[in-house]
Amino acid sequence: MLPETVSCPTLRVRAEKRSSVAENLLLTNIGQLVTMRGLVPRRGRSLADPGLVRDAAVLVEDGRVAAVGARRKIERMREALRARKMDLGGRVMLPGLVDSHTHLVFAASRVEEYEMRIAGASYEEIARAGGGIRASVRKLRAMPEPALERLALGRLAQFAAHGTTTVEAKSGYGLDLASELKILRVQRSLARKQPLEIISTFLGAHVVPPEYANRQREYVELLTRRMIPAAARDALAEFCDVFCDRGAFSVEEARRILTAGRACGLYPRLHAEQLARTGAARLAVELRAASADHLDQVTRGDIELLAKSSVVCTLLPGASLHLGVPFAPGRALVDAGAIIALATDFNPGTSPTLSLPMAMSLACDGMRLRPAEAIAAATVNAAYSLRRHDRIGTIEVGKQADLAAFDVADYREIPYYFGVHLAWLTIKRGKILYAREPKQI
Ligand SMILES: [Zn+2]
């Protein structure tokens, strides 16, 4: 799959046709409805409780869940008789998936680095040779806004085709004021003109751009004094993120940048402990960040500290798989009582996948998460990390009708059939974005 060249016209045409009419829906004959109702956020034992309703139905009115429960009860409701009926044929329905860590807007894949890495070059060696994030920066700076927007639009159709209804998106391939704002404007424009919800994060502190080589301190000044205030000014971003790692920004620099972000109203998130153990996870706890992401290199002490905090530990197994490195200790984090989320980290360098079901498979097979835990991490807890848990992430009366059905009879089969496209129906605020013809495995 090459999301930047394949725009998936069939999916998009169908999505537009079906989503043009807002109507009340009765989704019935749902074999297993995974509601994820209950405590938010989920941690410890509650993480494995899917809030399952068998032989269920969901009534959708005005884009919200109006009723949910046993099929016989819901079907008898007066409002249900007037709604358009959709028979799910015994399939499984989940809350619409929430991808809480992506780098959505970029100009081109980095497929040329793929074979270099397979041949043995490390991520950091590729970066030193002019590849990596800096290669993406060169291409993004040269590409005009409409072209970037077209590419991202095709990718969003693919997200919807995999069951995702909400996408967090980071800037970070611009690394100068004009280019970072260009990315954030593309994200805002996309949020307005297509149905998936997009939540923007400013990641000007991704790496130091080449024109600031050996002048890292000046780049941090530029970030805190000009770029962050500019991103916040027009409400172009809601969160501020830093790649706090070897070869990027130190813990002290991250503290300064995230503190400046918070002063402008941008809530902190952090790329932490991916390539090297730097102390970034501890900084996330100190700053009460919304999330600490990656965590491949956390120590036992870090895990215990995170587990006592309200920081969401966002696991990104796609990046570990693609880089050929061990997975983060997801099981240990869950057992210690940490709040975990699961995301794709969709980006052209280290995780070119936009499939959250695939991330669930990797989390189950590679980190020993249980299927219900992986689903909770990609729905309710991901919504919590984006501060949207009052509206999305569970299927409950009054919440947005963000729903994803899969062509399986048991929810555990979603991660079990790894790499198999099983998304069958995706609904955002009551509108059908994606529907696939019935197909049994
Ligand atoms: Zn990332």
C-alpha cells in the first residue's frame, strides 16, 4: 500500500455517496457489541473488560447514540421503527477506533531507506547520511499546501477503511515557522472538509533542522518564542509534543519547550524512551503530560512511576516492528497498573501503517496484551489521552455515534487474524464513511 499515490477512489466515492444523507439508523443483529462502557480511564483489571453485549442493537439519532442494548428491547422502541435498519449479520461492533499518535501530513514515503535498513543501516546512521526526518523535511518544505492536503485526504480514507474515526496528527516535518504552520493549516482544513475528527499537535521539536546544526539552543529559542505562540494563536494546535531522545532534544530542552507550550494553552505530550533511556518518561510524569509515547527503553523504576500517574502510556508497536527492535514492555506496564493507549505512529520513516487492527495484533502477539486490553487501549484510553473521553471511545447513550464493525463473529478474532483487512463498516457521528460488501473468512 502506498497511501501517497493510491487514493482509493472506490472507497471515497462510496463514502461521499453514503455520508451525504444524515438519517437515523438502527444497527441491529450485532453478534458482539464491545461497548467499553464503565470507568475512564481503564487501568489494571478494568482494562480487560470489554463491556460486551451479545445479540445487540444500537439506535443512532442526530449523530449520537440514542439507545444501546439487547436487540429485542431496542427493536421494539418506537424511534427504532422509524429508523433506517442495517442488519450486521451477527458481526462484531466496536467504538470507532481512536488513533492518538500519527504524523499524517508528509510529502513522500521514505521507501528508499527501507532497503538500507533491511541491509543493516540503523535509524541513526540513515539520519546522519541525510535521510530520516530531515529528508521528509526537505520534501515537505517544497510541496505546496493543496498537494499536501490531497495526499493526506487519501490517507484519511484509508484510516476510515480500517475502522478509525478519530486521528491525532502532529506537525514536525516543517521545522521552520512557515512550514510548521503550513502543516497545521492543512490539518485544520482537512478537519473542516472531511468527516474524520483530526486533533492537532505541534511537534516543531521533532529534530533540529539542518540550518540550525550546532545552534540547537537558538532553535529552542525560536520554538519557545515564536513558533509555539504562532501555533497557539489561531488555535491551530491543541497539544505540544517533543521528540525527547538521543539525537533529538534533551530532557531539559523538552521541559522548556513543553512549559512554553503549556503557557500558550497547548497541553504536553512526549515522545519518550524510544531509542535511548533519557529520563523523558519521568519528565512526562513531572509535567502531568497527556501521554508519554513509545517507552521501548523504560526501566522498572519508570514503569512504577508511570503506573502511579495519570499519564497515558501510548504504545506504538508498528515502529518497533518496522525498525526491527524489541517491543516496549506493554504487559509489564499493564500489570503495574499504568494507563495504556495503542496507536499506529503512522509516519513515512518508522511506522508506515495506518491500521489500528494491525497495531492490536502486534500488541497482543508481541507485548502479550489480551485482545480486550488492546481494544480498550485503541478506543477509550486513546480518547482519554486526547481529552475527548466525554464524547468518543465508548458506545454509550449520548456519546457520538462513532462505530466500527468487523467481519468476524468474536472480537478476539480482530487481532487474531493479523494483517487481514476485516473492517466492514465505519460510522462517524452517525454517517457511514466506509462499508464493505459482506465477506466471510
Ligand atoms: Zn511519533
